[in-house]
Amino acid sequence: MVSRAYTVAFQGVEARLVEVQCAVTAGLPGFAIVGLPDKAVSEARDRVRSALSALSIALPAKRITVNLSPADLPKEGSHFDLPIAVALLAAIGIIPDDAAETAVALGELSLDGRLIAVPGALPAAMTAAEEDRSLICPAPCGPEAAWVGHCQVIGAEDLGAVIRHATGQAAIPPASPGEVTTAPPDRDLSEVKGQERAKRALEIAAAGRHHLMLVGTPGSGKSMLAARLPGLLPPLSPAEALETSMIQSLCGVLEEGGISRTRPFREPHHTASMAAIVGGGRSARPGEISLAHNGVLFMDEFPEFSRTVLETLRQPIETGEVMIARANAHVTYPCRFLLVAAANPCKCGYLSDPARACARVPQCGADYLGRISGPLMDRFDLRVEVPPVAFTDLDLPADGERSVVIAERVAKARAVQAARFDDHPGARQNADAEGRLLEDIATPDAEGRDLLVKAAERFGFSARGYHRILRVARTIADLDGSEAVRRPHLAEALSFRLTAQLPS
């Protein structure tokens, strides 16, 4: 007789259902796991045997065979421990077959039978809900998985609790959704003295999810400005929180056993590899751009990243998703992020300061920023030069607008966009609009069109650059409370497209 339990195998952010079949047959005593397991899954037999021994459950002196079906799907991770133990307990008659077959289980077993938290509980709960099954997982994973409302989540402390629950001796109450409450950011935009143009660019970028490039001398405040961008962004909506947490759950970075409504802010170092930024590796894991989904990706010292890494950003910026192709996997991850890049104007950093600039000015600036290709630079909607702040200005009291005030304007503009794109599921902010939709929402008035045509002829904008100017102008109009895109909105959008030190 073959007993069955169910678990999942991860392919990208999706969790595919896996049937765990266990047969106890006559023959030489042995414990074999088949079905394309990796090393962590193969080692499950020793952890399961020890956990059962800790519960004083003796295995029969027979041959035990566990098959993970479909057998051609690679199985990776330690979360197969619990489903293998459940299938084996059903095969030897300790757990009823119907209790084992009506649930999806995942969790790592310690040698004394305790259940250890594993990544991926949230995608597993999604699959369990689609299959109309309950989910059995370690107790720390319960609040995370319980966000899927159509799935009953049972969070158990150890294997003994799972047995008592399955046999009806002591039912485990379903887990409740957990939400991590984070303290409001202590970095306020009013602390930044001067840099009014850069602050305005941050507000526009936050309102419409427009990619932003900051260029300035060392110490001018580029990183300081970028660090205050999360304080301008509204919290994640429930749908966005679920999308973002699916990726975080898969990577095991969800903290405190719950889901946070705070938008992610990722800032990888410039020595990061392509697999770390875009995703990849042996099992095609998500990269930083996917972990920044619905949030901010801040790349300081932008030209210092390798050319290969920078060029791989071009397609994800446009499409909002990235496909990682490997010999054994083709996985697509979402990556709809707001890119903020910061760079010095040249290698020495003081291109605009004659007293401190090197002898190679201005060629050093062209060579340094030339590491950023034209097609990649064309994808930045906003380009801002951040001049150094004078020492006399640093002594002045902070009198700028607080982040809370700016965040209110950003939230109103995003609410307008949410209503505008309610019937267009592929678009959420103005940065997502394209084609006929962009023409419908961002067609300028006659004066604005005349200005845009003259600017396009004078500076030779690409079609992408032309459309990005329209998107930024639409966001500026939303912040202004205007239904139409007018000449002042286009003029401001054009001013952020044209800079002295950056190619247009």
C-alpha cells in the first residue's frame, strides 16, 4: 500500500505541487528517496529517522521507498523533511491517510523532532489554497502564510504536535496573519539643507515611479537624499504587499514572522555580481532588482558597477520583469522598481571645481560617465546635478518641507493614478503608461506641444525620451492637481531631461 502526502517545489515565485509517495514493502531494511532530490532532500531520511526515534516511534524492519512526483522536477531544500515524515507516518498507520492527503506540508526537522522555519511558506500557502488544501508548516512561518485567506494554516512547534493534530488528540488552532509594524523613518527631507531642485526631483520620482539619476561632487548629499526617498512613498497596498512578500518569502528575508507594508529599499554595493543584482545562481534565485519590487533600488557609485551588470538592467527597467534562463530552469521574476542612481561627475569627483579638479578635465568626466551607455542613460526620466552646499548654508536652520507634507502630495497623486489606471491592469503609475494609453492621458495643450516639438528638434530626443518626458509631465500635472498637461508641466519635465554634464 502506498501512502501520500503533499508539498511544493519552487520554480521562481511559483510553488508547484509535489506528491510525496511512501511505500513500506518486504525486503532488506533500507530508506531510499527518489524523484530527483538534491543533497538536502536526500539527507532528510536521517533527520526523519532521528526525529521519529526521539518520539519513540520505531521504523519497521522493511524497505521504505519515498518517491517525489513528478520525478523529473528538481527537488531542492530542507522543507521536504516534514512531508516525508507525514507520508511515512501514514504508511505505518500512525496518521490517518485522509489527514495526510488533505494538507500541504513543509518544514525542516531537527533531530529531536522540532520544526524549523523554512523559506517559501507564502507561495506554498498560495498553492495550497488553489488546490483546496490546508497548509501545515513550522509555527514561525504561520503568520506569514496566513495572509492567504482561502487556506487554513496550521503552525506546529514539533512533529509530535503534527501527529496529535492529525489524529484528533489535540487540534492546533489556525494561525493568524502577522503584520510587522515598522517605526516611521527617522530620516526627514527637511534635514537636507539646500538642494531644492533635487528635492523636487525626489517628489516627482516618488509620485510617478520615475527613474532618477543624481550626479554631484563627493559630499554634496546624493546618498543623503536617496536615503530619504522611502519616507515619501505611500505604504504598500495589500496586493502589492503580497507580491513583494512572495519574493521575500522565497529568499527567506521576511522578518518577525509577518508581512510588512513598508516599501523595500535595496542598496547593493557596486562590487555585486550580475547574479546578485539580476538573479541567477545554480537554482535561479531572485536578485536585488526583484527584492526591490514595488520599492526602491538605490545604486550608489553607479559607473563603478561592471558594464555587464549595468547593461542587464535595460530590459527589466522597461518590462518590469526579468527572465533568468539556465540549463535546468527558465524562471520569470517581477521587478517593477524605482531606480535611483548616484554618481560622481568624474573619477576624481571634482569636475566642476577648478581648484580641486584633476589635470584631465574635462576628458576625465566624459570617460567616467561614458561607462554608462547611451541606451541605459536614456531610461532615466529625471537627471539632476547636485551641487555642493556652501558651509554658510550648513549653519542655517532647517526650513524645508518635512517629508510628511511631501508624502501627502505624493499619496494624492498616486491616488489619482490608481483611479486613472483602474481599468488597465498592466499599469499602476504614470511610468507604466505607453502607447494609446499614454496619448490619452498625457496629450499636451497647443502651447505645450509647440514647446515639446521645438525641444525634440533642438536636442534630438529618441522616441523613448519623448515618451518619458510626457510621463514626467503627466506626474507633474497630477502633483499640481491639473487634469490636462500644460506648457509649464512640460517645461519642468524638459528641465529634468537636460543637464550640462550628462548626455541627453
